[in-house]
Amino acid sequence: MGITSFLSAYLVLVGLMLGSFINLAADRVPRGESIVRPRSHCRSCGRVLTFVDLLPVAGYILRAGRCASCRTPIGAAAPAVEAVSGACMLAALAWLGLWPGAMAGLALVALWGLGVTGLATRRRSEL
């Protein structure tokens, strides 16, 4: 595995992690909450999320789509948003190569994040 493969895998992981942040923003921004504090936590029981919980897509699978403490369902949208973010980065890297693809991938993830957060804000305002 060469350096290009390593960097590409790293950039896809970055895309997945940005997807996790998009989930946080889409959850908190419509309610006017801070995206910095408090730490990520279960909305039902308040348990602060651990490293395992915060693993993009894998955390959802490992926890069977539920909170580790109260077993409240998380919902399939969370890993879907993360997976699409990673896929945006992967597609850009595959199509354009490492550096132009990295920049295009970040732009695609940013647009995806704006769309998801904007949609969540719109849905919240309609309620």
C-alpha cells in the first residue's frame, strides 16, 4: 500500500468524521444550541458519548443503532449522513486523483453539510 492509498484512506476517514459533525450541526443549529458545548451526548439519558459511540458508521453498527445506556434508537439518518460524506470524498478522489480530489471532496462534503443542516433547520421551523 503506497502513500497515495494511505492518504486516500485517511481523507475518506476525514469525510466520515465530517459527516459526524454534520449530524451534530443538523441536530443543534435548528434549536439554537452551541455546536461546541456541551460534549456529544444521548438526547434521552444525557450520557456523554464515548470513543466507540463517535466512530462514524461503525459506532452505530457496534451499538446496534441504540444508546449504550438507555437503548433509545438513534435512527438510520445518522450513519447515512456519515456514509454519504465519506462517499463524497471517495468519489472525488477516485475521479480527480489525490490533491484535486481532496479539495473537491471537501467542497462536496461542505455542500452536503449545508444541505443537511439547512433541511433540518427548515423542518424545525415548520413544526
